[in-house]
Amino acid sequence: MKLPFMKILIIGPSWVGDMVMAQTLFICLKQRHPDCEIDVLAPEWSRPILERMPEVREALSFPLGHGVLDVATRRSLGQSLRGRYDQAILLPNSLKSALVPFFAGIPKRTGWRGEMRFGLLNDIRKLDKARYPLMIERFMALAYEPGAELPKPYPRPALRIDPASRDAALATFGQSLDRPVLALCPGAEFGEAKRWPVEHYAKVAEVKIRAGWQVWLFGSKNDRAVGEEIRARLIPGLREEACNLAGDTTLAEAIDLMSCASAVVSNDSGLMHVAAALNRPLVAVYGSTSPQFTPPLAEQVEVVRLGLDCSPCFDRTCRFGHYNCLRELKPRAVIDALDRLVGDPAEPIEVE
């Protein structure tokens, strides 16, 4: 059954990975009603992601930082949107996220029950976590009537890359594609319990560089030091083949450059989901978290984890202080996963 609503406002999430996964909802809405127009109200940083989603008509910048209430600003923004939308769909579960659609007077306001949003939402859903264990299922379900079966196979995020934009990013950072590119994403905003050790990343970089690859390190400015530490662990002659882009690129440039990667190794992070949405061969390293909730959604993926009794704990820091779920996950497991994905066995060297 087609949706009767033509203009839909999505209140977007506040994290990179969640925003990438939200594309599954946008695809479902377009499948139900190909003519609907989808706008997304979200933090300004998310614009490069939304601009690469063909389902999204317009990215609207939300002016407040994460967690800021500021009812007056939310009221003003809502009033500026009056009469523009038939339905709002809220992906965050917070009470704050429901204020703008309420002040905008949007006729149908859909979302999970969340933080006591009775009255603010008029199409309020009660989440059955057992029925919808995956985050994308919880997003997708909001495109359908309550209790509806989700159609399979599930859609996958797919970011669209403009060749001119990609070439401009390559030129800006002086990068060439004369050798295969291994992209490493060693950061994780969530905390230390998601970060595979730098010495393990360095060993993977060494093996692939010796096999004729180049290495690009991605991340935010908070990951710059980690990238430098990985490079510092490489001997001269190899170190020059690893380029630390963390903190230098915009998110748009990072997405465009990552689209050039022959393979990606990443922690469970937003950039992991970006790599999956770019359909890059991806090795995803999991420690304190679980791929049962937010797995990378792509065909060419190898998930590597130990599955210790104490994991997944979903803690930001290890409650025992040992981080064994990551420390004991040796480089050999990731290198073997890379070899299975890209069919390019590295030259044999001593690797645990």
C-alpha cells in the first residue's frame, strides 16, 4: 500500500553510523511511494552523507548541538516549517527531538515511544526489541503501519559518489591510485573499548605495504595522534607509504577518498558504516560491541571478533582494565580476512 503522504520530514540521528543506516528507511519510503519528497533535519556535519543519498531531496541544518534543549530555538524552527510537511518521522527517541515537528504542526508525527513523548507524537509506536533486534529494522519499521512485516531482502545503504568531487579530493591531498589503497580507520568516538590496538594496525599496514599497497589513515582530529603512532611504528621506507589523513579531511573528502580504497579495516565506528555504504571490501573489528545490533551492511564484509565471555559489554572503557577482546585479537586474523576479501595474499612474514 502506498503512503498517502507526499512530503516527509525525517528527524535524523546524531551519529555518523546511524545516519548512514538511516538510508534504509529512506529507501523503504521511496519503495512505498516513489513520488514522496524526503527532507532530513539533522546536524550540519551530516550534510555530506545526506547529499550522497539519492532518496533525500534536501538536508536541513539543525542549529543546536547534541543534547541542547533550547525550547525557544526549537519552537522558532518548528514554526518556520509550518505547512511544509504531511508527516514527520523521528529516528532519535528523545523528548527533545519531538519538539520541532510538534511546533511545526505536522499532521502525522511518527516515532517510537521513547522518552514520554505522549502528546508530542500522534503516531506513537511501542518497540518490540525481540522482533526488531537490528537498528535498521527499527528505522525501517517506521515506514510501515504498526505490526507490518518488513519486506526482505532488506535494503542496504549506498552512498553516491561524484567522480569530479572524488578527483578533486585526490588532487587536494596529492594522492594517486597507482597502487591499491588500504584504508585504516583506527578511531572510535564511543571510547577505548572499540579501538583495536595501534600496534596491530601497524602490523597490518606493514604487511600490505610490503605487498605493494599504500595505506591511508582516516578519522577525525581526535584520531590524528593515533594515526601518527601507527606510522611511527613503521620502519623508514615503509612509513612513507602510509598517509595520515585523520583530522585533515572534511567528512565529504573522507567519503570521496575512501571510495577509492581497495580494502578497508575499521573499528566498529561511523567510518565502518561509510565504508560499507561505499561497498568497499571491509574487515570490521569488534571488541566491546556486537555485530548483532549494528552490523556493516554490504556484500564484501568480514567481521573479526573473539567473542570472549565478557563481551559484548557495550562499555566505553574495559571494566576489567585488560581490553582482551581487542588486545588478544591478533593481526593475523585481520590479514587473513583481508586476503579472503581481496584475493591478494601478502608476502609471508612473521605475524601473530
